[in-house]
Amino acid sequence: MSNAVENLPALRDVLQKHNLFAKKSLGQHFLLDLNLTDKIARLAAPHAVVVEVGPGPGGLTRSLLAAGAKHVIAIEKDERFIPALQDIVDAANGQLCVINADALRTDPGELTPIRPLRICANLPYNVGTKLLINWLTTAPIFWDRLVLMLQKEVAERVVAKPGDKAYGRLAVLAGSVASGHISFDIPASAFTPPPKVDSAVIVLDILAKNKRFADLKLLGQITASAFGQRRKMLRKSLKPFAKTHNIDLDTWLAKADIEPTARPETIDIAGFHRLARSLKAIDSA
């Protein structure tokens, strides 16, 4: 990171200078402690290209540059922050590009031909899960690591194991393409303004191509049906799905070696993969 970036004003001064405040409607909570943003950034950098979503006043942006990211692409929906981020662009010697866009409508894979990318972000609470699912299910996958700060409850759902209270659709989808863990927690008091819940930073590393499950769209449909009624046995929760696909539920479960009386939270990721594969086999028969 250049001396010019290091000498930028403190983030609180930046907020005051540009009259910036968090918008509840955008799920904004600012992490102004650069020691914490540095800790997050070191999980993603050094790397050739890091995409950041929702940089706000630019604390994590600065930390990514300091941690050795060769180039940072920051996607910021809220145009109020563009002038403040431009100050970092001017100091970053061509290492930072800021795009004023909605991350839900922006494919990071189209922003640069360099592969693989990394994504590092303090995700807005109101769109974090949606963005994560978009990146997990994109084809082809363009990233090798996601470093994401999410609500702690959501982070726990991403890395949950069968039998855990938090285990569900999100864990199955994430575990089908990546291995993940929670790196550390961040208390609500660390944010301005403080949210009502704590956060956690998760790291998801892409699995080798031959270990990823290919059809995440179908897997997502099956898990949505199964976990939509998570306390019910699969012979109940998957019945509407089987009817829609015009297949015999008992035959489908038998082919997947799944007990009809099992509940979805007890089925491991491999079991859901068998359900998807057996469904495709029945459909193609």
C-alpha cells in the first residue's frame, strides 16, 4: 500500500467530512476499527484480484491494499460513498477500481478476465445470504476463496454439520462446492451503528473440480423442499416435489438409499447428492 493510502484521514473523519451515515434500508453497519479490517483482509490477500462488496467509507478497502492485494475492485451501490472512495482511488496508484452498482445485479466474474478471483466483503445484512447463494451457484465458478462477514446466525448456517440446529439448505449448497469454517466472531459493539446481533467472518475455499457437485440448481430445489418442512419426515416433506416431477417418492428415496422416515437435518451432504443424482436417473430412464 502506498504512503498516500496510509496517510488518508481516519474513517470517522471521512464520514464527518462527507456527511455520511448508515442507512437502515441498505443494511449498513460500518466497521471502523482498522485492526479488525486488517485481520479480515489478511484472510483474502495477498492475491492478484480481490472483489469487495459494499465498501462504504473504505476501511476494508484500505486494509486489502495494505495486505498486498494487487488490485481491488469495490462494488458500492450507495452513490453517497463514491466521493469518499475516490479519495482512496486517487491514493492507490491504480490498484483500486470503484464501481457504483448493485452487487445483486453485478457478476464479479465479468469484471476482469483474471482467474481465480477472491471476494472479501462485509456484506449488508439484508442481502448477504442472497449474494452468497449467487456466488455458490454461479457457473463456471470464478473464485477460489470467499471471505465474508455475515450475521453470526447466518455464518453458523453456512458451516453447519448434519444434526446441528443450524444445518439446512445453505450448508448443503456451500458444502457441495467449498470447504468452510468460521474464522472469528465480531461483536455488535464493534460496528457503527451497532446492529442487534453479533457477526462472524467465514472463509470458504473452493473444492477441487472433481469434488464439486455439478447441478446446484437441482440440489437447491430438492433442499428447499426438504428443509421447507424440516421437522417432518422426508416421505412427507418431499411428497409435493415428487408429485411435481411425476415420480414415485418411495422409488426415488430407495434409489438414493435414504430412509423415508429420516428427517432432513439428519441427511448428510452426500445423501442430498444421491437424491439429486437418482432423480436425474429416474427422469432420464
